[in-house]
Amino acid sequence: MTSNPLLLRERNILVTGASSGIGRETAIVLSELEAKIILTGRDRARLEQTLGKMQGSGHRVEVFDLSDCEAIPAWLRGITLQTGPLHGLVHSAGIQQTIPLRVVTAAKIEDLLRTNVTSAIMLVKAFRQKGCSVNGGSAVLLASAAGLAGQSGITAYSASKAALMGFTRSAAMEIAPEGLRLNCLAPGYVVTEMIESLRDNLSDDQFRIIQEKHPLGLGKARDVALAAAFLLADTARWITGTTLVVDGGYSAH
Ligand SMILES: NC(=O)c1ccc[n+]([C@@H]2O[C@H](COP(=O)([O-])OP(=O)(O)OC[C@H]3O[C@@H](n4cnc5c(N)ncnc54)[C@H](OP(=O)(O)O)[C@@H]3O)[C@@H](O)[C@H]2O)c1
């Protein structure tokens, strides 16, 4: 019998945004694949809720606000001194804000970019620090189909997600000599708390149009989590610098 090529037995994997939505489901799926997960977010109680849904043992919760971007490399080094080097990283923390161009401000743009882009760059910088990751390590960033296809009202968010894809192409070149891989996932609309809050700003007609743009319907967090597992595992050992679109056909129009 061949073994499951997606198994991540005993691999240390950091999951950001593990208190909600895609990050939470990713932590659960990776635990089912026997990885040891470091769950991070700002809310300990919600991280503990995720932990309660996970399989296996040896996982740990680390509360951290990723908008403190300069502190990320030292924070990650401190963790890996205790856990050993990381085999993987999934950066699912992010914010989505509907801000029409007529009301956008530089401060709002900078806040969004700090959480969605600067934190990602600093996490990858931290991951590639000597001793913080193993040769063969894989990092996955949550971009979005909104970085590929236009939609009014979310210009800064779209810019942040397109930035992650550009960053990924260049950073993948820089870290490949160290045996590290970096890829993005670009989901369409996945039913999570983020989308519930977006839903509150839309009329029923607007929401119906979004649903109709997904030939396979809206996604579930598990659809994205399984794609993250594929990119982390040896199944993707020859894949780097790219974006895997997981969007039910949204961007194929
Ligand atoms: N849902 C979708 O349809 C969709 C589609 C495409 C892409 N995405 C992307 O997928 C990722 C996850 O989305 P989601 O729907 O799962 O979102 P979500 O349910 O709103 O969860 C967002 C997560 O980010 C964490 N977070 C936010 N700001 C943070 C900060 N400053 N420091 C640390 N953690 C922070 C939150 O944790 P705490 O609040 O507990 O700190 C939470 O765990 C995001 O990057 C999003 O842009 C989502």
C-alpha cells in the first residue's frame, strides 16, 4: 500500500489567522494530516476553540498582533527556539475592508497594507532566518481572486492581494537556493466571518450576483485548507513562486 503523500507527520507548521475561517480550518486539516501546529492570532480564547477541534497533540497557541511587523522576526525566532525549525508556514491572517475610492484615505490604505502585505513579507523574512526553517520548507500566503479580477469598492484590498502575488514570485527566487518554497493561494468567496461582514454591506441583489459569478458556488474553508496542505506537502516539491487559484471558477470568466 502506498502512503498518503499529503501526510505531514511531525512537521512543525505555523498558521496565522488560526482563530477564524480559512486559518482555523487549515489548522484543523493539517492536524488531521499529523502535523504539529503553532496557532497564532490576537484572541487567545478563539485560538483555544480551534485547538479544541484539532487532532493529535503537541500543538501550541501563540498570541501575537502581526501589525507589529518589525517584531515578527524576533518573535518567530523565539518560538522556533522552543519548537525546533518550521517545516511550513500558512499566512491566513488578513483584513478585508469595503472602502470606495471616494472615501479612501492614506491612513486606511496603510493600515490595510500593513496587516495584509508588510506582515507577509516580514513573516517570510522571519521563516528564512537561519535555524527557523528546514531545507525543504514551504510557505503559503493567502492572496485572493480579488487580486486577479476587478470588483468595485475593494481597491485597496485588491491591491494588497495582487502585491502578495508579485512578492511571491520574487521572494521565491531569493529563497530557492536555501531549499525553501513560497506560493500563494487565491480563493474566491469562501463562507467565513470575513464574508459574513462583507455580506452586511451588500444588497441581496449584489450578493446574488457574486454567488452567480462562482460556477461551482461559494467555497468552504476546507476547500482552501486542502489546497494549502497540497502546497505544504512533498506533493508540491517542484512548485514555487506561483499562485494556485481556488475559486469555483470565479476568475475563469
Ligand atoms: N473568506 C474569503 O472569501 C476569502 C477570499 C479570498 C481570500 N481570503 C483571504 O484569506 C485569509 C483568511 O480569510 P478569512 O475569511 O478566514 O478571514 P477571517 O475569518 O476574518 O479571519 C481573519 C483572521 O486574521 C486574523 N488577524 C487579522 N488581523 C490580525 C492581526 N493584526 N494580527 C494577527 N492576526 C490577525 C484574525 O485573528 P484575530 O482577530 O483573532 O486576531 C483571524 O484569525 C485572509 O487573508 C483573506 O484576505 C478570504
